[in-house]
Amino acid sequence: MTKFKKFLTEAQVKELAAKFNRVGFGREIYGIKAPMFQKGADFSLCIAKAIVNSLAARGMRPQPGDIFAVTEGVTAKDITQGPMGNIVTPAQVTEDVKAKTGGGVVVLANPIYSRNRMAHMVAPIAKAVKELIIVLGIMEDEQGNTMIDRDSFWVNHKNKTNPTQLFTKVEIEAMVGRPMVHAITGKNYGDIYEAIGGNIRVRYALDPAAGAAGIKADCYIAGDVHTRFRTMNSLKNNDPRRKVFSLADFMNHPIGNSGYNDKFGLLGANKLGDLIKLFPREDEAIRFLNNIIGYIRDLTGVRIERALVFGDGAYMDPSEKIWELADPVVSPAAIGLDGMPKEIKVKDRNEYYKSMGLTDMEAAAYTQYEIDNNKGSDLGTTPRRLKDLIGSAADLTAGSGDKGTPIVYFREY
């Protein structure tokens, strides 16, 4: 066995071992409540005050190493972005879709099963075209929303279909012997989409992109989010003359006084009353975060150096297999959170040092030294970006309903 060459002094060993074995709170995450943001208010100042006052109520002050996260819905409604904020009307979506598609027969392939995410976009798209043919997945959508259990379908029906074959609702329900409804909500999304307009037809396919590619149409739209480029390639069907878009290609520039997202268009859009809230633009979200940082500095004298805007968290429900991330990214904008955390397997490193003949105290000290100096073995943790980790934690903490905590605050992260 190679003898380990010690380089820490006895005093350093005691200090680092004490740090390694300390007891107390480590990483802390707080959901911060905020009042309803009123029209005309400076949202950045409201958030800064909510953070400072909430910390003060617990006898705390901001620290430079802290992180605050703000839900993307707040930035979309911030009227300082323009007359409407980053919000569009259905009529503006219709205008943009008609101009780009030509308004003929359009196929929408592989959209997710969602009332607040998709149904509100189907309506203005349908109004822009002569006929809208929506092709849905038979078993599940991109997010894992299940219509028919995948394992059950393959066991019982794999010899009755091919990936490109299209089915009506009547045909597919006759095959599987039950209604095409969501496994949890009980909703029939094919019926929901078809009822939106008289010019809408819904079809089902094992591979909705490949099935949609076989339909003769004037234009094709990939309705998915993270697999959209794969879907667009299938829709092109080796024909360079085909007009193929994704949802990112609509509302990627302003229509009149509308909001827009130059990178993601309608991806990440959500229902907001009778309007549509777009995913935040990076430049505006960065400006928004910097304004909050500036206000916190003015109120406390402390400059927080890390912050982000968050949308959906990137996690999967282990029971229902639904992937939460319906937004194009977890965080559209962040400050001071580039890269991935440098983490080590603490137990592994501690045991390694013991195996080299070090005492428990020495093993603890050398493990802590690695942590403090961003060193470590090749045996690390699963590689993930800081923005995705913190944004997902923020989304889980804030909740997606009526928790009233649009701000999430991190300490010791």
C-alpha cells in the first residue's frame, strides 16, 4: 500500500476536523410570502422589501453568499417591461400564426396534454388556419402524462399498430377497450382540444411526429418542448420545401404592443385569465434581478451576488412518472450561478483516508480540506448545473398553487 504523505499541520487537522464534525443547520431554504403585486407598483422594490423584512423578522440580515430566486410569473407581469409586460392576447397569436403558416391546412404534432399550457394556444392557432389537425401520442405525451400504460399497451396491442398509423378516437378506444382519458385527471384531452373549434380534428399515433409527417398539409408545427427539434426533423420528411415550425417560432417578435420571447416564442407560455403569459426573456429577467439586488443593497448595505428567475423544476414524480418541466428551461436568467457545483462523495473520501492509515480525526480533516478547496476524486455526484439544481429546489419550495411564496431564499448553498 502506498503511504499517504500528510501535509496538514496538527493545528490545521484539529480545526478542519472540528469543521467537518460540527452540528447545526447547514443549507437553509425559505419560501418568502409577498403581498399581491398591484398594477403600477415597482415589482423589484416590492420583492426586495419582502426579502429584507422577512429576514429581519427572524433576526437575520442578507449575506453576500445568499441566493434569492423569483418565480417567472412575476417577471412576466412586471409592467416596466412595456405596456403589457411579457403578455400577449390570443388575437396577437392568431395574427402571427396566420402570417407565418399562410392560414391553410396545418398539422400540430405531439403537443402536451394540458389545459393551461396547451388548450389556450390551440384556440388562437385554430382561428388562424383553415383546418387544424392535431396528432397526439397514444400512450403518453412528452411530459409523461399517461393515457394508456406503456407496458400494458405493448403486451396487448404491439402487433395491431405501426408507429406511423393514425387512429381516430373511436378506433383507438375500440382497440384498447377504454376511453382515452388521463390516468390521473380523468380528462379526455383529445375531446378538449377538438371542442375548441369546428375546424379541429384530432388523431392518435404511436409516434405522433412520424404519423403527422404522413398527413398532406400546407404547414406543420412541432407542439412539444424538449424534443421539438427531433419532431421537426420527422415532420420535414426529407422534403426541404415543407414549411415546418415549432412553437418557438411564434410570438418571437412583438405584434403591436405585445410581449414576445425572441428565443422561446410560445414555449413555456401559460394561461393568464383571457391572456397568455410568455416565458421571460433573458435580458429583461437579468435587468429585473439586478434591480432587486440594487434595492437590497440600498436597504441594507449588502450586495447579494447570486440570484435567478425560476420556472418549472426539472424533476420527475416517481409515482406517476410525470416530468414537471413543461418550460423550455428551468431558469431563463441567473446571476452568479454559472457552471456546476464541485461536490465530492464525502463518505467515500473519508473511508479512503482511513484506509490509508489516517486516524478518524485526520480523515475528517483531509476530507474537509478537499471540500474547502474544490478538490476531490473522480467519484463525484451526478453532474447538474447550478441553475437547474437551485431552480428546481425553488419550484418545489414555492409550490405551483396558492402557497403565496413567489420568492425563495437560500443560505449556505
